[in-house]
Amino acid sequence: MAKKSKSDKKAKTGKSTGEVADLKRKLNKLRKRLKVLRKATGAEARPNKETGPAVSPLAPTAGFPAMPAIDGVRLSAAPAGVKYTDRDDVMLAEVAPGSTLAGVFTRSSTRAAPVLDCQAKLAVLPDDTGAGFAIIVNAGNANAFTGDAGQQTVDQVTGTLADLMNLPKTHVFSASTGVIGEPLPPTAITGAFNVLHDGLAADRWQDAARAIMTTDTFPKGSLREVVLDGTTVRVAGFAKGSGMIAPDMATMLAYVFTDAAVTQPALQAMLKATTKGSFNAITVDSDTSTSDTVLLAATGKAGNAPIGSARSTAGRVFTAALQEVMTDLALQIVRDGEGATKLVEVRVTGAKTPNDADKVARAIANSPLVKTAVAGEDPNWGRIVMAVGKSGAVADRDRLSIRFGDVLVAENGWVAGGYREEAGAAYMKNDALVIAVDLGLGSGEATVWTCDLTHQYIAINADYRS
């Protein structure tokens, strides 16, 4: 076949080769300019592929909240170049002596080395050293499925930091998030220690939250204040998470701090209880991570009488505030679900048992068919019926009812008499949706939050490592 001439190409495209090249140069200049503007405005694109919105359309409109100091806590962030070359990717938190610490972690059978190390250290708390704590976190590499090298990296990182901060090694906790199966050179982290240590300050909440982001599009923070027996105490925290999100818990990290005085056993019990209705009640894609970690530190600097039980009056008030912070952070993770355009709350009532309600809620929230229907704003309630049936929970077709918000869609095993498709379609256009199912069998109930499943989720995850 004869080679096409330049004139042939021009006839086909309407432009000469030189004009096409010029347009490509202009396009590349525009792309570079856009990248500069995004960085200048803080509207960071997802680091792996610049597709979709720079910031999730479901992000809080007020942005990262104003976070006052928590007495006894200092934070820092710095660039280590673990994976990203143009941003901070490692975070350090310093917690004052006399504090207590609690933690919950993924129950994945392939837990990462930092998770196993944290669990081992937490098992020996409380201890009597009275020393403070340090928390070191990197983004870009999960240090998971890395064999003995993974624990060696953890040992070197935490040991070096313990020496620098004059702490027992058992009081240095680490976490890593990012790509699984790639060795994490410890020097990539330890090389940033001096900058991190020198940069510790009480007001660097947003810096720390941004440093641990991977495919997140916005940093996530939350704060509550309550009064305990006349003493004002604060609960504040930040989290990361966007994909590989499903209990227990998700590819998410969260760090919460309070100036309240709480004994370690009580703190652990409160954290476990509040995790159930927050981080363990969200799902983006049904995939449980190797690296999930939530740590809660209480410095006691507020001066309240130490809380020794979640059942005491002060314990109940504090737990309620902690629950609000944890749930707020969890919902921000769902709002930042990879490719998400809809926040979906799945409410199940009338189940024979709470466990059955949870099964149904998760079956609906994790169904690709339900999630794609939500993305397409299609009120396909038949997919809800399908999900209920496959859940494994006890169900009776003829007692089942389904609502989209206030719109009664189906009842008594059939479409509701007054239901109109137009009403369902109109409701599905909302950014925040409630899918409510009543099984009509008992008093069991559960709530799970999820998001829709869009083309953007595929685009982000198809080349995550490349």
C-alpha cells in the first residue's frame, strides 16, 4: 500500500501536519498550566491518573475544618519521595507523656507489617513507663506482602524514631498506605525524620491529613467539643481513604486525639464501640484492605477526672462526641469514594435479627448492579429485591417494602399501588440518597453507607501501579 502523503493527511483531518503538531504543543502547555493552577489552589488531581474532577463533587463545601490545638499533641509533614515527588508524603504525630492510646485494625488475613507491629505493641499497653507516643505514617507504599523485609523496615523506622524522640520503641506506632507487594526502603522514611521532628507544631492538622492521602481528592478532618463535669474537652481527628473500602475496616487510616483523661481500657472499649457504627459501616467497593488502622490518643491535658468506663455519665458524653467525629470522618471517606458522584445511605429495618439486617444492608450497598443503577440515576428497584434475596438473611418476599427516600416503591411483594416511575427517577437525581428496606419480620436494623460505581472508578484503578 502506498504511503499517504501530507496532502492526503490534510484532506482527511482538515489540518496540515505542522498545524496538528502546533495544536499538540498548545495542548501540552495548557495541561502544564492547569497542573500549576491546581497545585496553587490546593485542588490536587488524583495522583495516578488525571481523569475526573480534581476534587470529589461530594466533598464538604466548607473544606477542611478549622482545627484548634489539642494540648499534648503536635503534628508534622514532609516529603520523603516514597512514590510522590511533588508533595508531602509522610506524617509524624507526637503525643505527650502520660497519655493513653487505643487502636483498632483490619482483620484481613494478609495484614501488612505495620499493622501486625501495632497490634503487638498495643497488646502490652497499658504499661507503667509514663512515656509519650509517636505515630509515623507514609503514603505511596503499603509495606504489605513484603515478607521479612516488611518487619525489618518497621523495626528500623520505629527504632530510629524512638532514639530521635527519646521514646521506648514500643511507644512508636507506624502505618503505611499505598501499593501492595513492593518493598519499602526504610531510608526513604528515616531520611525525613529531622525535617519532621523540627517541623512539629500544634496547628499542622491539614498538612498531616494531606500527607497520608493516596487516591483521595481532599483531606478529611473533624472536631467536636463537649463539657465533662464543667471541663471542656476536645476530640479531633483526620483520616484518609477513597478506594479498597469495606469492613473490617477499609484501606483507610484515621488518627483521633483528645485532651480528655481516659484510662487505656476505657479508651479501647470506646474506640471499638464507635468504630462499629462508623468505619465498619462504610463500603465503597467491598474490598477489605491489608492496612486499615485507627489510633486514638488521650492526653489528659484538659484536667477532667479520668474516665474509667464508657457507661459512666462522663463516659457516655465523651463516647457520643467520639462517635460524631468517627462517623463524620467515615462519611467523608465515602464522599471521596473513587469516582463517586452519589452518597448512598442504606437503611434496613424489620429484620429477624440485627445480624440479618446488616447482611441485607451490605448486600445492597456492595451490589455492582445497585451501585451502577444509582450512578445512572435509574430507580431500578428490582436490583434491591435481588440484593435482599442473595444476602443470606431470612426474608419473606410478601412482607418486603422498599423506599427511595420518602417515595414508597414496593410493598407486600409487589410494586406499590401509588408508585410512579417519574417520582423514583426524580429522587435519584439527588447527590445524597436513602435506600430504605423493611423486611417486616422483626426488630433488627442496620445502616451502611456507600457510593455509586462509575466509569471513573475503573479509570483510577485500571492503572493504579503504572
